[in-house]
Amino acid sequence: MKYTMRPIIEFCTSNMHHGTDEVMRKLAANPDYDVVEYGCMGNCGECYDMPYALLNGDFITAQTADELYEAILAKIKEAEELYKLFAE
């Protein structure tokens, strides 16, 4: 039996100066992910300081866009493992 969950990953267009536009494009290419872009998510302090995204409503930050991408993938994998554990 295959267990699945469909992550929702949200990005702020105001955060794109950190390179999150490329992260968003890479994640959007995966048909198993729902990627949403907003004009402003109201997290101005974090938005100014570092790359960030929301994954299923949880704040994910990193020092670089590449690190953000890896952190998002790691959190998705972690959530999938928990989903499998509780689905058994």
C-alpha cells in the first residue's frame, strides 16, 4: 500500500529577492506538491532577513535559497514518514 500526503508550500513574492523564485519553480515542477504564491504573506521581518516559505502552515527558513529548498524537501520527507507511521 502506498501512503501519500499532498504538501502545500506557500511563497511570498516579496521574498523572491532571496532567490526563492527558483525554489518555488523547482517545487512547482513536482505534480505531487501544491505550490502557492502570494503577493504578501505579512511576515515582513522574516521576509527582509532570509529566504522562507510555509510548508503546511509551518514556517521554514534558511540562510540561502538552496538551503531552503533542501530544508523543505527534508520536512516533506519527515512528514511522509510520520504519515506512514500513523497510517499503519
